Amino acid sequence: MNDKQTDYEPPEGYRGELLERLVKDKIRTWAEIRITKGEAKYEGILLPRSLNTDDRYVTLKVDTGYNLGVFVDDDTKIEEIGYKKGKYKLPSVDAEFKEDLPNVTLLGTGGTVASRLDYRTGAVIPAFTPEELFSAVPELIPLVNLTPKTLYQILSENFQPQFWVKTAESIAKEIESGADGVIIGHGTDTMAFTGSALSYFLRNLPIPVVIVGSQRSSDRPSSDGPKNILYSARLAGYENFAEVVVCMHGGTSDSYNLIHRATRVRKMHSSRRDAFRTIGDIPLGKVDEKEITWFRDDIKPRGPREDFYLDAKIDDKVGMLYFYPGMKPDLLESMVDLGYHGVVIIGTGLAHVGTDMYTALERCQEEEIPVVMTVEPLFGYTHLRVYETGREMLARGVIEGANMLPSAAYAKLIWALGHTRDINEVKKIIQTPVAGEITPKEGPRGYLLMQGIERGIDEFLKHL
């Protein structure tokens, strides 16, 4: 009898039919496995999962160093191709709640913002319990009473609109239960979409909601996750503001984070730790080891909980097109044929499309499908009354999106259509500022300054 038969232990954290299947095939946690889905194959180390996560996924540690969630259905083949026993034990940490500290909830949705590394296997294990979280980020212990809860573990590109709603509902429950602040752990690629949606859904928000992620995997020395979560806890627990914000590194070092309004933020680099920028405006503030500095005076303060309500009606039959030279109208018309109820178009310059698109715009107008225009340069406003192209587009019913970012416009159109299909009412909702997604003007500071790079520029100029 081999070791696999005598020493077999069921995979940690798995449950339901998937667990039964893994047990039947004697597949172990820490085993190297191969998953085959049609022509696609995935190989990696099978990691433990939280018992609160979706029971239809397996989590793999792949060669790139990242964790990968793979959906398993009846046609998925799983086989063990190697094994190395992992050891994982956190030091004992006092996670006892203290009455004099603020109560903050961390809602995990994916990624490894705070985690521990098993150095024998190279596996990153997310921190789920208070003891694990405080061990990963011990500076949290004297700071806040932090309660981590796992909503789901999904890659952010799979964070569909229905997850926006579920996340908002979970935040509402935390508000009703008396939390002083909420942190959302989120993959960085689409957190601007989620942040915009939450900004529309959470009406009269009484407490801070801070979205945080990690640009670098927590198994790397340069990981920004622990510092991001520490700064986010300070914001959520102590500061007098009540908005949905993104808190991420402001520079390449760990010296400070910037606080971005969620409807005005965008990820501007694929891998840098200081990838996030407030577009068309300056960030709300800065947080470092010593203090929190606010740059603006239009920040909404904490308010009474009784005024809060959740407005998370959505219609996710919304698409987005990035206009490019040579685009044919059949792309937009195909959305109409497929039953889409609205479209956001990212237009060139002042928000233009080519004349070839006019027939498709006319069809959208005839079928009362709202088409919202945003600008490809990101900075600046839609101005469709300056050139003939813009005026022709207005005549075909397009809606100017002012200086909304594409992510903010997309989430807002989904939200607007959840309330009404009347195109005039949709236009009114789109063009009425709700959560800072539309600003009355864009000053020069929002284009060049206060974006976390000033020191680097100064150092560069010294050597010219």
C-alpha cells in the first residue's frame, strides 16, 4: 500500500460534491495537479480554501507565483501528478477584541491582500481568521478590532455586476450591525468598476468604505498588501469621512498611500505599486505612518445610520465599445440584435465616432437604447457641440457623459437602467452627479500634480 493510500487526508477547506470528487480520486492539499477543461490545461499546487467560499472552485498556486481559481464542472478532469507535504502554522497572536478600539470589517472578495507564505511549497495561504490576519499584519493589533469575512474568492476580471450587488448587500449588513468602517479586499484590475457601483448603490453612506488590493503577490518581498491593509484600517476605523474610496500606494516605496474617490480613480499601470491615479482631479488625501492629510474640503463626513439605504437595482444588459478608426457599425448593431439595453462608447477626442457608425446610432435611437459617450483621453469632457461630427451624433440621440471615466459611466448606466428604461429618465440620471463621478471643472492640478510622482520629478530635474 503506497503513502498516498495510508496517509491520505481530505483537501482542506473544500466541501460538497467537489470534495467528494477529490476524496474519491485521493487528491490532496499541496499536491501538484493537472486540470483539463476541453483544450485548456492548468497545472499547479492545490491550495487550501476557506470553508465560506464557493464550493465549485479549486485554487491553484501556478508557476508565475499567483493563485488561480478554476471552476470545476462534470466535464473537468482533475489528476494528481506530484506531491510535497506542506506545513503551515502561524504564531499565536492575541486577537481579543478591545472595547476602546473601533470595529472594522474586512470583506474579502479575492486575491491575497493579507496572507502567509509556505516556503516549502511556495503556496500563498490567504489569512481568514483574526489570528491569521493579525499574524500577517501585526501592526493591526493595537489599531482596530478587525473582523475578516470571506464573501468569495474570484479573480477581479470575473467580478460581474451581480457581485457588486452582493457586496453592497454585505456592506449594508455591516452598517446595520454597527461597524465603524468597512474594508473591501479586491483584485486591482477592476476595483474601479466595483468602487463606482458601490458609490451609486450605498445611499447616504454613514461610514467609510475603503477598497484595497495588492499589486504584488504577497509571496514577493515587494508586496504592497500588508501596508495597504494597514493604512486602510486606519482610514476605516478613525477618519471622519463617509465615502467609497480606494487606498493604494502613492509612490514606489512604502512611505505613503493616496486616498482616491472611487468614481474618479483608474489603474494606470499594469504592475507598478503606485498604479492608481485620480483622473481629472486631485486625490482626496494621503496616509502615511504618522498622519492622514486631506487635500480637499468637499469630503462627505460620517452621518446618521438611520438615513442610510441600499439602492442596488441593476440591469446588466449593458455593453461597452472602444471606438477605433475603421470600426464598422455592425459591432454596435450586434449589441442591439443581442438584446442589450444600453451601451457606453469610448470616443476619440471630444467623444467622437466615425460617420460609418451613424446608421447604428440611428438604430439605437429608434429602439430607445441609450448610448453614453465618454472620452478616450480620460482627462477632459465630452464636447459634442464643437464640431460637426459631435452635432450629428447628438442628433442621433447619444448622451454626453461629461468627464465620467468609462468605468464610472458603465456602472452608472447599469444602475440607471435598473431603475427605468425610459430614455429621457436614463439621460437625466446619467448627467446628474451622484457620487463625484462628474466634476464641475478639471483644474490643472488634476492633470499633473498631487499624483505621487513629484519627488521623483524633482530628483530627475537635479541631474539634467
